Amino acid sequence: MDDKLIHGLTPSERFVTNLCKQSFLRLWTHPNPKGKKGKELCDCLVVCGPHIVIISVKENEYKDTGDSTGWERWAKAAIEKSASQIWGAERWLEAVDEVTRHDGRTVTLPQKTERKYHRVSVSLGGHGQVPIKWGDFGNGFVHVCDEYSVGVVFSALDTITDFVEFLTASEGLLACGTYPLFSGGGIEDLVALYISHGRSFNIAPDSDKQPDLLIIHSDIWSGFSASEEFKDMKADLRRSYVWDHLIELYAHDLLTDGMFDMYSKAVTNNELALVAMALQPRGYRANLAEALLEFLEEPERKIASRVVLGFGKTAFVFLAGPSSDREFRSRELVLRCLVVRGRLPDVITVVGIATDRPGTSEIGYSSDLVYLHMPEWSAKDEADVTGIQNDLGYFKNAKWSKR
């Protein structure tokens, strides 16, 4: 459904929703979900893996009164009301197992014991003239973006894992006794500081103690984003968006009932494999995309499969095979995923992707997706894998890749 047709979605809410779709992809972005008695829960909800990001968008034009009254009124309307909506949404979510989207599609929430909530207020209308409140206002930490920082935060940290790791690190600043003081800028400058220090806030690595006060100047992001370091980083990550495109292709199949179980021939709504793909941070996606493209360009006689280690105890198996023998290909993919799980004790999740090599199919192209999650490994599993490995001749024609 076109977001313009969603009842109650303002231009500002559409803008934020589109940012979320670009960063977190459409399968996990839910504008205007329904809450208690069918009322709007929040302006946008992102649900991916264990993460639930609650986003509230408030827009209120700042009126200068010549004293603190103007910005206090703005903060109450744009930040405090937004935070109140977020906390209310979180309380309701804590009591339910699923959420209904505006279009009627049901979103299953992660297990309550595994959920990680992240609260984001997009507070517009201050135009850089208002001091931004930021932190725990009494019911949990709320991250506040304004019209200048919202685009930076969502574009510079454009995967769910990169995004929530920044939020968590920001909260950790206060937890360890360091208070950030914004000097004319906002959270965009905090993003620049975080990325330029190796995606951490370890500002004084040679000191036993972090500073009590961290003054964030307003020119950090503008300087960093114009630097050669940042340009080189973006260039290195350019091919990572091939991975995003692959996820979106699978998501389209899932949402249009085009993803089938190979053996039962039934439509599946299992998105766990796609979640594992989406949880890969941007740097890992670059490596995965590069490995996949290189693998598909290899001559068929040289390499049958490739294994790439990913983020979060996850490995990916790439397999090439013709669509003309798709049933055999899908079975082989499952077996290879089992072998990888058995041979890599630190890996508990394996995602397999099989497809035709470019330019080799005379009947069209297809792809298969396998999701294997095995936190425990038994002696029987080991015996089974040994037999599978012997049958496949696995180590004779597989290529391994580590990040």
C-alpha cells in the first residue's frame, strides 16, 4: 500500500517512514501500527530479530518569546509528548505477542524474554534554535533527533544492527558517568564522534577513566562527512548494498506469496532467514556481497560452494546449481548447511543461498533459501554430519572465507 494512502500519515511521518525503509528495509518497517482498541500505537515501529524500535514523530513550530518560555513550550509539545507516546506504546507491547499493521498484516513480536526496546523521538520544528533534551526522562532512555540530525542518524547507521549498537553505546556514555553536552549541534555530531572512534565512545583509550563531561561541538559531523576518511569508508561499503537488494528481492517474494517450501509446495511466511540476513551490519554486508558476487563469477568446475562467516554467530553458505535440477540443489544446500554447523562450533545459525550461475540457465533462474538454527550440537548430530560430509566430498570443492 502506498504510504500516502495511510490514514493519518503526515508528510513528516512519511519522511521518517521512508528513512526507516531505506535503513531497515520494508519487511521490518511498520508505519502507524494499531495499538489498544485499534488506535494508532506510534508513528513507526521497526521489528527485526530481538529489536523493537519505537518511533514517535512530533512537529511543532518554535516561537521565540525572548526568554526560556518559548523553548520550554516547544520541548513539551515536541519532545515530552513524543516520549509519553513511546512509553505508552512500550507498555502496551509488553502485554501482547503480535501487532496489526495499518494494512491488516500481522507482525509477530520476538519472545518477551528476548526483546530489546529502543526509543526514538523525531522532534521537528525547532530549526536548531532550541536546546535538545536527550536521555532518560524517567521511564527509559529516549533518543531525540531533530530535522537536522534525523537524516544523518538513519543514513550513516543504515542497518538495524549498526543503528541499535549506536543507541546502546550512547546510553552507555551516561551509564559510565560521561555526560554529553551539545554545543550548538545535536545527535549528528555524536554519530560522527562514534564512527570516527571505531564505532565506540572510547574517547580516551589510554586513560583509566573516561571524562565526566563530553562537549559535542556543532561542526563535528560537517567536518567528518566532508573528510577523505569518510569518503573512503563510503566507497568501501558501496557494494554492500547488493546484499540489501537481495534481501528486498526475497522480501517481495515473501510478501506476495512467492516463497514456497520446496517439498510441501506450500507458501511459507518464515522470515527467519531474511532476519538473519538483515541483522548483518554494513561492514559484514560488504564482505558478504563481495564474496557472493565473486563466487557466482567463478567457473562452475572450480568451486561448488562457498562459506562466509557473518555477524552474530551466523555463517552463510552459497551454492551454485541449475534450476533444471532444483530439487537436488535444494537438498544439497540443506546438507551443506548442516556440515557447516557441525564444523564451526562458534556458529549456531546457518543461512544457505543457492542459485544458478549467471548466463548458464536455459529455463530461467530460481533461488533457494535455507535457515538452520541449532544452538545445541549432539553426538548424533556429529555422526550424521560425518556421513553427510563423506557423501558430499565437502572439503574438496568448497571455498571458505572469513571476514
